Amino acid sequence: MKHINDFPEIMETEEIMDFFSISRAAAYRLMRQKDFPSFKLMGRYTVQKKSLLKWLDRKESSAYQNK
């Protein structure tokens, strides 16, 4: 399993697939969600690593609040 530091600062679909261990279809579904911090750059979905980490922190916080 890769460490977050092993991923590039701007992640594309393949890196998201690898990071979450999900299929290409699942990665595209995730990257199209309104609250997911992805954006299209030259026709490709991309995510800044720092935005991904903030998103994960928010998801974790909201999961604990909903218990």
C-alpha cells in the first residue's frame, strides 16, 4: 500500500483508483460527486492532494458527528 506522500500533488483518475483501491468506474463516480474536490484540467479529472486530504478530514468529522 502506498503512503500519501508517494502520490503526486495533482492526482488523476489512476492515482485516485490506486489511493482508494477502487475501479475506474467507482473513481469516476467519486470524482463527479458535488462535494468531492475534483476539477477538469485539459479534459481530465484531477484532484489536488491537499484538497483530497481536507475532504477526507471533513468526511471523518461528519461521520463522528452523526453518531
